[in-house]
Amino acid sequence: MHLVNKYSQKNYFCNMSKHTDVNTLGEFGLIDHLTKDFKNSQPTTLKGIGDDAAVIKLNDAQALVISTDLLVEGIHFDLVYSPLKHLGYKAVVVNISDIYAMNVIPTQVTVSIAISSKYSIEALEELYKGIRLACEFYNIDLIGGDTTSSPKGMTMSITAIGVSHPDNIVYRSGAKPGDIICTTGDLGAAFLGLQLLEREKQVFMSGPDVKPDLEDQSYILEKQLKPEAARLSVQYFHKEKIHPTAMMDISDGLASELFHICKQSGVGAFIEDKKIPISPDAEQMALKFRLDPTTCALNGGEDYELLFTIDEKDLEKIRYMPGAFIIGEITDSKDGIKLHTSGGNIHDIKAQGWEHFKA
């Protein structure tokens, strides 16, 4: 590969007989397309591609749960309004959220970064202060990583690791008709925090002397800039011996994640619009932006709460679970994925979550 010069690389891409835009597939469609011919050959691979994390068998009593994510400047974060300390904290949280979504407590992370020359040592120290705070708060160890240069901006790659008994791990594929659909926390606030930050960024870019008006919206701003993973919820599952039938974290929007669970479980679902948890701050900001609060909750993303299903036998335990909300029920696949409104209408749910490959 080192022998390929820029001219021959250019000709290679120009002479390809077919050119399909990755936007036609989206993030998960692209992953499915690129990996469809890969087959697991190792008996220790209990779960490969297709869930929040991969699962590798260590022995009969232990499995390694591992997940990795990329964060790219200009795509996943904007340093105009993202303090580096907050970014470091968030980078850890969004990765360990995938481990919690497998019903597992994360224990270690690795952090790799590619940076351009615009970053000083002091800037990176600030970034790592946030990483350290997240590690301390969630009781996880930073055990390695890599650092290299980049021609532009910053790219971060974080791998999160946890260990669990194989029988305790929860996948996306276990939901069955009659199961209850639940979420933790509230939804849509992170998306609306982003809308507020983007609005004030445009004001700042048009006149740097203008003071940003964040309208004292600390809650939705914190949900965007410094989210938290659902640690307490998973600890509650373990304490009360609740084993969700399916689960994943809400990173791309409730609707998108519900589609993933239904697809992998081979089921349908309905949720009730008035039972979707939305904070008063998020609801008020949605109305200020002339947006429907329910639509923001369904499609906003970056909440890093949990979407999970439970067997009816665990319903009473969930009723007493702090921060848990019952929002619907799993149905037969032929019934589709529906939204029931308070007015008695039934609509097909469309997954319109955040697309990673948008121009």
C-alpha cells in the first residue's frame, strides 16, 4: 500500500465501474452491506456484529463484552460550543452506554486520538481531565490507546469493555409478543439542547460580539454536552434480578432503536405517545422551536437512555424502578410498529433518527 502514489489512487477511484453513495444505505445499512459475507469461525465468539457490543466467551462463567465507537470533529462534536473537558467526559459515557445496554457493568476503556497541529498540550490536558472524571465516576480504568497526527481536526476512538456471566447478557433479539416496552429517563432533551447550541452558534458567527442567549436552559444543555449513562438502571436490574428480554441504548432516537429490536427479535410493537417521557424543559423548548415534542423524543437521539422489554412477570418490579417508564407493548410482527395517539389514532412509526453520513 505504501507504493501506491496519489496519482494511481486517484485513477483507481475514478475508474471504478460503479459508484454508490453511502447515504443510500445509512450507517446500519452500510454495516450490514459490508459485513454480510463475514461468518464467525471462532467458537469463543458468542455475539459478533449486530448488537450494542460484541461478546467473547472467556470460560463457562465469564464473557468479555466489548464495544468501540468513533467521534469525529465536525460530525459528532463542534468545538465552538463543546468544551474539551465536557467532550472527554461525553466520549467515555457514549461508549460505556453500549456496555450497560448489554446488562453489563463496564470496567475498562481504551482511548485513541488523532489530532491536528492546532491542538496544544494544554488543550489535550483539558480533554483528558474529562476522560478521567468519567472514569472515576463510573469506576472504570483507562488501560491504553494510541495517539497519532491528523491532517484536520480531531478523531477519537474509544473501546469499552465489561465482563459478565454469559447468561446475564441481554441482546436486542429476545423480545416476544406480550412483552412490555420501557425506557429509562426522559427523551428529546439532548436533541433540543443541540438545536439551542446551533442557533446560538449561528448568532455568534454572524456577530462575535453578540452574547449567546442560552435562556437558562441548563438541563437540555447538560443532556447534550454532558450526558450520563444508565448505570443506576442496570444496577437495579441486577439487584432485583430483572432480566430484560431485549435492550439497547437510545443513541439514534427511540423510533430507530425500536426498529432495531423489532427487526432482530422478529416482532412488531406499539407505543403510546402520551407515555413517552419528555421533560418539561424539553417540551417548552420544542414548542419555542415550533417542533412537536413527541417527534423530538422519537427521532432526536443522543439521549443515552435505555430502551428495554420485559416479561409481564416483572411488571410490578418495573413499576417501582426509579426513572423507568412503561410506554408500550411488543406485538406480532404482522402488526407492524405503531404509535397510538391520545386522540385514538394509530400511525406507522418511521425511523428518522440521526444519519451519520449526511452531507
